Amino acid sequence: LATRLLLLLGVWLFNFSMVGFAQPNSSLTEKVKELANKHEGKVAVYIKHLESGEVTQLNADTPMPTASLIKFAIMVAAYKQVEAGKANLSTMVTVKKEDKVPGSGILTKNFSEGASFPLKDAIRLMIAYSDNTATNLVLDQIGIATVNQIIESLGYPNTKINAKVFKGSTT
């Protein structure tokens, strides 16, 4: 399931990124560079066109902060733990005052302390609303070290989460 989710996200991201690639006879690399040059921040990209096999890289080996993209890896790790019987999507998680953190999402401002819901809903809130509080609740269930081990086992040894969101070093 987790591997299928990874593949589906990759296909979705590639299809989504193709929206800006309307110029005919322009290589993928040229299109990526054009989009990157329009962006004001740092850009690192690795893309493989699944039909043609064409690969383009732009700063692909440059370490970058993951921001909310790490939430996808946390979700994959959570589902891997469920597949392995080490986590259960029905496990209830409870929001405590100290769990609430700022940023995107709905838990911090809209849910009272003591609210409980299944792990599967925390994962959904983490992904659908980029909810930082939900992210930390998921991490409490599966563990930061477990997420890093699973990410590495999937072939991403340089992608790491070092702490819960807005909690400093919690490894």
C-alpha cells in the first residue's frame, strides 16, 4: 500500500507539473529550468518522465529543507507500520494542550483539548490540511526513528525528520 501511494503521488506530481509545460519542442530540462528561474527561492528537482525515460536534474543532490513535504514520508511510514502490524489505523489519539502547535491545519484552533479520533483521521488531517498538530500526533504513534528507518529502506538515505513540528529536537 505504501509503495503504491508513493508511486501514485509521483505520477500525480508529474502530471500536475506538466500543466506549466505547454511549449512544444522544448526539452523537459529546459522547461524545468524556465520554471525554476521564475521562482524566487532555491529549487532542487529530479524528474523522470515515465513514458520517454527522459531524466532531468537541477540541484538534485543539494540538501533542502523538506518543509511539509516530509508529511508524505510520515504518511508512508505510518502505512508501512500498519502493513507490518506494528500500528493500527483505529488506534485513538487524543489532543492535549501541549500537543497544539502553530501553522497550517485545523486542530490547534478548532479542536478542544481532549478531542479523540482514530490514527487514520490524524493521517488525513496531516495530509489534507497540512496539519502540524496532527503530524506530531502521528509521529507520537510511529516514532521519528521509525520514519527515518523506513524512508532509508525505501532508498532515500538523505531524507530525514529530526524533530516533531515546532518542538525542537525530539528525536
